[in-house]
Amino acid sequence: MSRQICLPIIIVGVVAAAAYGADSPVSFRREIAPILQDSCLACHGAKKAEGGYRVDSYEELFKAGDSGETPIAAGGSDPSELVRRIVCDDEFERMPAESDPLAADQIALFQKWVAEGAKFDGEDPAQELAMVIPPPTYASPPEHYAHSLPVTAMLFSPDGKSLITGGYHELIVWNIENGTLIRRIPNVDQRVFALAFSPDGTALAVGCGEPGKSGEVRLLDFAKGEVKAVVSRSSDVVLDVAYRPGTSELAVASADSSLRIIDTQSLKEIRSFASHADWVTAVSWSDDGKLLISGSRDKSAKVYDVTSGELLSSYLGHGDIVRGVSILPDNKQAVSVGADKKLHRWNIADNKKVAEVGLGSDGSKCVRDGEKVLVPCSDSRLLWIDLKGNKVLKEFNGNTDWVLSVTSQPGGTGPEGAVLASGSFNGEVRLWKAADASLLRSWTASP
């Protein structure tokens, strides 16, 4: 296609760029990267690179695609192939393809940025766009909830005296003695799907996101209720997080099919695994931190050697979505649950199933405590499964909706003994006495 078709728009764009914030340089982090993330990444990312061209990092942005054209010329006087494509009015050449063109002010930003030398104002040009873009400050949560939210994540505080649940753009901390509100921690993404305390109990990793749009892990100073850092970002929600025992390393499972290990102190990615073909729904470490296991909507559970990055096992026995996984203490076997209504116990070495336990309904998660596993189920029950006998040890009945989350009180040294908590789709929280599966108290987790 002729470049002349695009020339009138280029001229208009240059005029607009000259008038747009002429007194301050355009920021790649704050202004250019978000446009690339929202409008270009779907077709020009690492997994899907139309025309061989990628925009998923500043570094990739300068590499020519299949056409051989230089995306951004080494000098502000040439508008470059990238700018030509976004201003062109020929639908076969204009980018984004098969979508509305960029707004006039967005085009002006690109024009001005290229004219200024297309500079990078981040720390690492090779970083993904999601990590380059400054973390947003989210809107305050509503003062009162008109409707309850599903309790998709919950966790006892390290001292066992309070319970944390996810809300809308917030975490909510409850007094477990009477179910009253203690405090609210704002400034997290729209929905919370996973929570994990650092081994020293001071930092809380929050896996959250807006479905189909964004995901991240925010690291909070729990005592202060303040965001310390955003340690991971993705193009879809973070569904699970887990700290490597005794370390600052965090495994992050996301709905963009990614599985990463992030050092939460240096904020560096240590390793990533690209083994799953769909949402990574669950992640867990072996007790010694040498192995990592993940479950996915692609109907598989996988085990990795963390040091080498080698895929050790890929279990396909469920034939349906896997939602919960755990490695047993000997590192030789694993258990997993999901939409096939069974707990599977299988060998890591040869992927062979050695036992199964019928759940009666979908399993939402798999939380192991020694030789026992807690499984919240879609038929409103919470099951405690004994792995020594591969049988249901106790049933916790009384929830009135799908049980989505479960957590156990650390230590279990209170006057009531070991306490468990379950959260349901209808927003209900229930505290249980582990010894006899009796209900201690319940409340709706909505301010």
C-alpha cells in the first residue's frame, strides 16, 4: 500500500503532537506502554506475534517484523513505520487491525514520543509492559456493599486472631471471636483470588485482577495495610500464589496460562514455566521447596524441578479442569482435585494413579495439612480427607452455596482447638471446630 494514503493524517498528527504537552516529554512508562498494552498486545505479544512483530517490551518494540521495516527509526525526523501504521486510514495497513483506530490524543502522544527520540524511562528495557507501567492507585471500595461477593480467597492472620477475606478493590479483616469488622485494606485490583503470607508473617501477597483484562500480585505490609510493591503483572487475573518454604520466592499462577517464580525482595523473575495451554488455576510447593506443582484448566497437573526448571510429571487423569494440587511429604506422590468430582493420588515418576476418593461434586481447592487434605466442594460441603486411608475423614455441612475457599488457623492452640474457616459463593464465612466438624460461628463477609 502507498505511504501517500497516510500522509495527510501524519501531518495532522504532527500538528497535534506539537500542541500536546509541548513543555514536558512523553513518558513511555506512563503514556505509551498503557496504549500498547490495551490496544496492541493481543496481536503482537510473545505468544501471538502477527507479522512477526512484537510490542510486549520496549526492547521488542524496536525489532523488525516479517516485513523487515524498522518499526521506529533512529532519529526523530522520520515518523517511522510504527507511526505510519497507527495513523494510516487504509484499513488493510492501519493498526490496530480489525479494530477502531487510536484516538487523536493517543496518536499525538506517539508522534511526540518518536519525535523526542522514543526514549525509555523505565529500569529494564527487556521488562514486560505490564511490569513497566506504574502501578495504579485503585478507586476506594464502596462504604457498604449492596450485595455480597463470593469469598474466593481467605487466610488467617499469622497470630490466628483474625481472618482476611477478599472484597471489591480491598481486603477485609475480621475478628474471629465474633465475626465483626476490624479494618479494611484498600488499593488492590478489582477481585482477590489468592492470599499468602511471607514466611516471617510481615508481608501479604495478594493475587488479584480484573477478569479478562489484568492481573497482578500486590505485596502488602500487613501491619500498616500499605502496598510495598507490585511483584508480578499479567494480562489476566492471578488465580493462586504460594511462597517457597523459608524463602522470599513466590510462585504465581495466572489465567493468562503463565506460571512464574518471583523473588519478592529483588522483584526479579527467577524462572517461568510455559507448560500449560490454559488458565493455571493452582500452585503449591513441596515441603522442602524443591518441587513445584500446578493445576490448569487444560485438564492437567504438572510437577517441576525448581532448580533445573525440568518438567518432571504431567498428569492427565482428571480429564477435566484441575483446581487444586499438592505434593505429598515424600516428594514421590501428588494429589489433585477438580471438576471430575474426585481426588486423585498419583505417582510423580510415572504419572500413574494409585488411588482416588469420590468427592460427590466439583472440588474447588486442595489444602494439605500433613497427611490430611481439605477440599471445599460445589455441593456446599467441606471435606477433610485422610491420605493414610484415602477416605473422607470428616464432612463439614451447613454452607448454603458452593464452598470456594478454605484455610486453617495456624498453630491451633486456642481454647477451641484447631479452627478451620470456609468461604462460599454467596459471601458466607463459617468457622469450624476441626475436632468434631461443629460450627463455631458464621457471618457474611460484606461491610
